[in-house]
Amino acid sequence: MSVTLAYDPGLARVRVAVDALPAATVYVRVDRSVNGVQWTTVRGGDRLTPAAGAARVDDYEFAPGVATTWRARAYSAVDVVLGTQTAATTAAIDRVWLKSVARPYLNRSIVTQQYTPVQRKARAGVFDVPGRSFPVVVSDVAGSRQWTLSVLTSTPAEAHALEVMLASGDILHVQVPAGVDIPGGYVSVGDVELARVSRPLRDPRRLVSIPMTECAAPGPDVVGYTATWAGLLAAFGSWTAVLAAFPSWAAVLEYVAAPDTVIVP
């Protein structure tokens, strides 16, 4: 049993390939850790079904610039661990990425201009009591961080691709290079504004203001996909054309849908 890591900086993903699995392997689980103590299951890597003694998963949510270990465990039909193997690498990014947790084919690097002051709203009620100088407070933990991120696009195509990503309504993952002062993490996006950078109408640059509210990471049941059967049929017109375009089902799995597929007329 072996684990191979392949980092693709163009897609900002780490592909974890597990090979030479024990013969009795029914499923594989892939986790990651930055300290060797706490482990997080890679999205989509909870119960990987092996094919020809191998399995793979793409990890888009790694910690940038941090030495990380990926661990693969092979399980039998009765959940007995048949083998464990690890591999480590440091995956670095040189720009900020906006990533869709559910639709990684929408992921894109962005040019950030600035962000507003980060707010954390209090969740407390202050009630005046007749006959008392001091009020009574009913309090709770503070809310999550909120801020607005300004993103610069240079061409209409860039602006459109970003709009399509934001139109998906998915929870996004803001992935920030190590040492860059921009809030990161999982966010829910509010009402987006798109404005021109300068007066001349021929200037294609746009400034997109994206209100963000920090939120919990989606559960492991949310698994990213790069295409759907309906999207394949819409792109190629027929299953005959799909079969003619791809030499194998493995090639179909590598197909990445067009971003516009998230827009339903």
C-alpha cells in the first residue's frame, strides 16, 4: 500500500492517490493533519471505493504553506483496518483563491483590493429595570466575523466567471497565502455589488464588492463534483457524443463542466 501526493498549483489542489491496496479492501478513508494529532477527513475521502486496487481524491481545502500529512487507511467489509500509509508535503499558493465547496470547477484565483473593517456583532440584550440604576443583561456568545472583500477583475470574462461563482449560492472557502493579511475561511456571501473602476465606458475593469459572513464548514456529506450527468448531456448533446468524446469512464471523471452550468434560465 502506498500514498502519492501531486500538488497542482494551477488548480490549487492536492491529489491523493492510494495504490497497491490489500486485496480485501472494500473502502478507503483519507485524512489530513497539520500536527499529527488532530485529523480531518478530506472532503469526498470518507468512503472511497477502490478500482483495480487503487483510489484517489482531490483535496482543495488544505492549509496553504503549512507542512501537512495525508493519511490513507484501507478497510475491510467489517470495518477492520487492513493497512495505513501516510505522505507529507507543503502546498503553497501565491494568490488568494475563492473556492466553491460543492462545485470546485468554479474555483478561481482573485485579485483583492481591500477589505472593510471586520465586525463581530454582539448577541446581547440590555434591559432597563424600573427603580434600578443598572440594567439587566441577557447575553450570548458573539456572532461570527463579517466583512466585505473588494475584488478587481480585468476583463468582462473574469467578471462574468466571478459572477457565476457567486450566483451558485454555495458556501465558499476563502484560501489565503501564508503571511497575507486577508480574512480567510468558510463564508456565506451576501448581496454583491459590481462597479466600474473608472469613468471611461471602454475600461473593462470592474470592482466587485462581496459581503462575507464567516460560517461553519459544510459537513462531510457535501462532496465536490466537477460535472453532472445533466451537464454532460447539455454540453455534448447526446450520450453517443459523450461516448465518442471520452475513451473511458476515468476520462469522464476528469471532465470539468463550464461555469455557466450553474445558471438555470
